[in-house]
Amino acid sequence: MLIKISILFVLVMVGLAFFGRLRLPGPKAPPLLRKTCPRCGRPRIGSGPCPCERG
């Protein structure tokens, strides 16, 4: 009986892992909400321009 419960638990966990990977693609973030600068790849903090864009 304990083996059946263990196998059922493992199968349920595999099923959850399989369906957890199926994510629907969401809308792309606007340019100000990107996490990195498209030019230099630095992380962006805040809504101001990146230091590489200031010149």
C-alpha cells in the first residue's frame, strides 16, 4: 500500500512539473520596463537613461 501511495505521489509531481512548464507567452514589456540596457547590457535602475546613452 505504501508503494502505491509513493508511486502515485511521484506521478502527480511529474504531472505538475510538466504542466508548470507550459506557460503562455505574455505581452512584451515596454522599453522603459526592460531589466537591461539594449546597447550595453547593464542592468537598468529607475526610468532614467542608461549612462551609456548620456554620452
